Amino acid sequence: MMRAVRVDLSCRPVPDGWWELVAPLLPVFKSRPQDGGTAPVDERAAFASVVYVLTSGCTWQHLPGEFGVSPATAHRRSTAWTKVGVWRRLHRAVLDELRARSTGRRRSWTRRVCGRKGGR
């Protein structure tokens, strides 16, 4: 008989280095006041669950329970983050990080990505 192994999925799609970049960009969520509020959710687990759904093709309803976040909560967070521009700010932060890493080199990172003719 095989034993079940508990896996912390929040670290797989969002490694520590990425989380350091993402964490400051996420808005603070407060418990919802209906019926006494909801239990707080680990932000890294919520972010990882959204990343998992967006990158795996999994539907919200089939989000693995190992994330510790309900499908409804993950979907609400994704929607809220989209409305406040988290994905746009994250994209900018990644580009800034790439630019910082390439400082001092003759060719810019945009030329490396796009090529000489601007990506044609």
C-alpha cells in the first residue's frame, strides 16, 4: 500500500527568488465581513495557485487541494490582481530585474531578446 505524501505546492510554481519579487506587488486582502469573515489565506499559496491554473491549463474547479486555497478564493484573487494591475507591475519588475542584471554589458537585454531588427 502506498503512503500519501504531503507536498507544499506553493514553492513549486513560485520559487523563493520569484516570491521576493512578487510579494511587494500584491495588495493586502482583508477578511470578508460576511458571516463573521473568512479565514486568512497564505498569500504565497494564493499566488502559486493562480500561477498554477494560468500555466497548467487546469480549470479553477480542479485546483489541487494541496495548495490550501479554495478555487473560489484563487479565482477572486486573480480577478482582483488583474483589476489593480499586478500582472502589469510584475512584468515591469521582471524587465527591471533583467535590465539590472545586464548592466555594464555592451548590448542591452532588449537586443538579445528581439535581435538586431527589432524582433522581425
